[in-house]
Amino acid sequence: MFTFDFAKGYLAEKRYNILDEDIHAGHISFRYQLNDIHFFGSGDDDHYFNLMLPNCHDFPEEDIARIKDLCYKVSREARQVKMYMLDHVVVTAAEIHYLEEKDFRFQFHNALKNLVEAKVMYKNYESTDYQ
């Protein structure tokens, strides 16, 4: 089995709502805790996948320095995930290497939790530290 198949099996088992999938691109989008999550992985990149939580926050041009500081702070403190600025949008992503299917399931589960945790951390920092 390949990474894409592992993800399809995991999502079906957990009964997560799949919004879109493209086997040729190795992409699946699905809902997790009121968030749209994107999975990227295929047979070509065996034992590697990427999870992304896009659009955590839109920001205007004048806030770039402040947002960059927030992203850096969350990336430094969060586990397994990093925050990026992409076209005036904050994106949270996890790039995962796994050893076997059992490890895939463990890593996938943790990455999902950590993506949402980083988003919450970002929102908390934004509303308190940087106002």
C-alpha cells in the first residue's frame, strides 16, 4: 500500500467527511474539528506526507512584520508543525516521514491534533500578546 491508500483507509475508519480527492495529485481534503485539512501524498513519495491547514488568518499588507513574528513564535513552540505566510494568508503545515502503516496512523493522528493546536495558539497570541 502507498501513502495515499493509508490516508484513505484512516479517514474512512475515523469517518471524517472527505470533501475532495484526486488520486493522481495525491490530494485529499477533509473536515476535522470544523477545519478543512488538506493531505498530500502519493505512491511516488513513499513514506512521506504533508498535512496543511490553510487560511488560518488573512492579513493586510501593513501587518506583515507582526504576523511574521506571530508565525515564528508559534512555529518555535508548536510540536511537529510550522506556520507560514503565503499571499497574505497564514498557513499551518506538517511534513511527516513515517516508517510503516502503524507509524503512519500514529503520525497522522498527532499531526491533525497539532495543526489545530497551532491554529488555536496563533489565535491566542494574536488576541493577547500582539494587540
